[in-house]
Amino acid sequence: MKKHVSICIFFLCILALTVCGREEKTAQKGFDIVGVWQLIRTDHPDGTVIHYDKGRYTRCKIYCADSTYYSVEMFSDGKDIVIRPHEMARYTLNDSVYIENGRLTPFEIKDDSTMTTVWQDYIETVRKVNSMSETRKQEICDMVRVALSDSNDSTRISRYITSTSERELRTANHHMLYIIIILLLTSAIALLYFLNTLKGKRKLERQLHELEEIRNLRSQPVLNALKEAEAEFFQSALYQDLRKKIISGSNLSQKEWKALEQKLKEVYPDFSTALCQMYNLSETEYQVCLLIKIHATPTEIAGVMKRESSTISSMRGRMFRKVFNKKGSAKDWDEFILSL
């Protein structure tokens, strides 16, 4: 009986060790050494413990994904950082072996951000630093590479990299530069918009002036003939037929739109030409203007165009704003169309 109990205990121990080993391997397998690691503590063989706080030199290693690491001694007082290039070499890390620069180094993973290594009976605890920017990492790696290539014996060379205050000032200057560029671009866009608006306004004023001159230069017989043509149109069978369809809210055929456009060109010679020069009308907008010109009401226009009255009203106000570049009502647009 005792023999069976001993055998069971033995197998349970083996099972526990296997599980623990698997868990340790799993933890190590998910461990990622790539990044920046800083020495935070050293345990000496005589029991002395040194903590590397701010104001004291410490060692920092940058492990790259290409299995290269860069080692430096670093001093930081919160404002400036002094770097002493120390070593650049290859490393290997797997489940049970850590080798750096050809040295087999015992190690233990405490957690995802803490690891201990043993070198000549000194136990060193390092912690992963996630706050260092990619730019600064690259600066340090380049500094180590250049410094060690200048000397065959890895002589430590004190080098200053950009101070924290200088870096912050540089960043602030970059931000200020971006703000200035944005302000300049905004000002340029605003200036172009103003000049374009001014150009459009002057063009409209010139067109309206030319139109007024043409009208003033017309002889009285011509003016009388135009007035008679207008009166005849509103008494014509074409207008009466159009009015019946407009009142009933029926659609106008393409032939009827063409006939209306042609008749208005005869009665109001300057209407279509002046309107199209001032504003690039869509087909719907142009048809709305034709209906306004023959005194159709907004409700009647909405019925013919199969649109809501509010939509027709918004369209008329929008056309006024685009032509005159200022706010105006739908009624203001109607008055302008009737004046052409």
C-alpha cells in the first residue's frame, strides 16, 4: 500500500513540474525583448544593493528586431541626457538561453516588463521603458554605431544628445511653424475668395451696366414694338395653353419648353443671353426662370416642376446669392428676372 502511495506521489510531482515548466515556457515564449531596457538595480555578491534613481548613471540597452542591441551608459537630470556609448553586438534569446555578444548569460523573466540577468555573480534587474520616442531610440543607436566605429577598443566617449528642454522647444517651434503655415494658407484662401468675389461682382456690375446701355440706346419705335410683342404674347393661344397646364400642375413637354423659350427670346431679346452670362444655370433652374418670366406663382411653379414649394423657394434664393454674392430672398430673385 505504501509503495502505491509513493508511486502516486512521485507521478504527481512529475506532473506538477511538467505543468510548471510548460507555464514557464509559455510565459517566456510570449516575452518580447525588443525595445528599451534600463538598469534599475544591481545586487552585489557581498549583499550590497544599488538602486539607479534619477541623478545617477545607469545602463540602457536598446534591443532591435534584427537581433542587434545597443548598450550605453546614461545620465539624466530631467533636462539633459548624457550618453556614453558602451557596446553594440548581437544577442540571442529563446526559452532557456540568453546570449549577448557571445556571452552565455543566466536570466530570469519576472514579468512582461522586468528581467534579471547574472554577470560575474552580480544580479542586474532591468525594466522595459516604453516612454522613449522612436526618434530618440534612433539617435542613440546611431550615436553608438558612429562612436564605436571611430575606435577599435570601444573607448567610452561622452556625447550629448539633444536636451529635453531643447527638444521641447524644437517641438514647440515645429507646432508654431505648422500654425503659421495653416494661417498663411487660410489667409491666402480668404484673399483668393475675396478677389474672386470682387471680380465676380465687378463682372456683374459691368454686365448689368451694358444691358442698361443697350436698353437706353433703343429707339422709341423699338421699345414700342417690344411692348406690343409682350402684350400679344400674353394674349396668344400659346400662352393660354401654357396657363391651363400650369394651373392644373401638369408637366410641360420638351416641345412646349422649347416653344416658350423661343417666344421669350422674341419678346425679351436680352433675357436668356444676359441670364446665362451671369450664372451657369442647370436645366431645372433655367425652366424655373422661364416660368417666373411669364408671371407663374411659386405654387404654380412647384406644381409644374413636381417639387415642394419650399424647394422652389430655396432654389430661387440660392440663385440670387450665387449671382449677387449676397443674401437675398426668393422674391428678390423674381424681381430681378422680371426686370431683364
